[in-house]
Amino acid sequence: MLFKTLAVGLLLAIGEIVNGNIRVRVLHHLCGKKRAKKISFFSGTTIIYAIAWFTLPWLSPANYLDCYKIGFSWLMIMLGIDIYFGRYVFKFKWNKIVGDFNPLKGNLLGVGMLLLFLSLSIVFWVQQ
């Protein structure tokens, strides 16, 4: 199950990277940064739940605990990628990276991470 979890985690990362690129390269210009973040939040959540929906039978978790373990693995993968790219590729300062997780500043990354963690459990529940 670990290989499958990592494989789907990579697929999720690719989907979210594409979503982020569309936000920055297209949506920022069309509707502004603030609205682009909101649109991207919903499209990113849709990507996550679609991938969870279609890969659930392949992952075949036995129970909710398995779903939480997989969700936690996905969360760690995405946090690692987000922090790595933010800090070492884009050279953001730590306060900028931490601020991206603060919904009080209009940033929805923290909420998105919570929904990522819960995604497989919610899909597991819906598909029962």
C-alpha cells in the first residue's frame, strides 16, 4: 500500500502544480490575485477529490484508519513540496511561507491541506 500511496501522492502533486501554474500564469491576469486564489482553491480541491475518487479502488483501504494514514502521507508529501519550492526554488522568506497557510490573511493553503488530509476518508465514506 505504501507504493500506491506514494504514486497517488505524486499524481496529486502534479495536479496541484498544474493548478498553481494556471493560477499564476492565467487567473492572476484575468481576475486579480485575490480572486485567483479563491478560484484556484476550488479547482485544486476538485482535483484532489477527483484523484481520490478514482484511485480509491486501487488503493483499497480496509477502514478509516487506513484512509487517515494515506491522507497523512499525502499531506506530508504536499507540505514538503510546498515548503521546498517556496523556500529553495522561489526563495521566499519563512514568514511568507507560513503566511500562505493563514486563512485570516485570505490564504486558503492551510484549509486546502486539511481537505487533502481528509479527502480519502470522505471519498471512502461516500462510496460505501
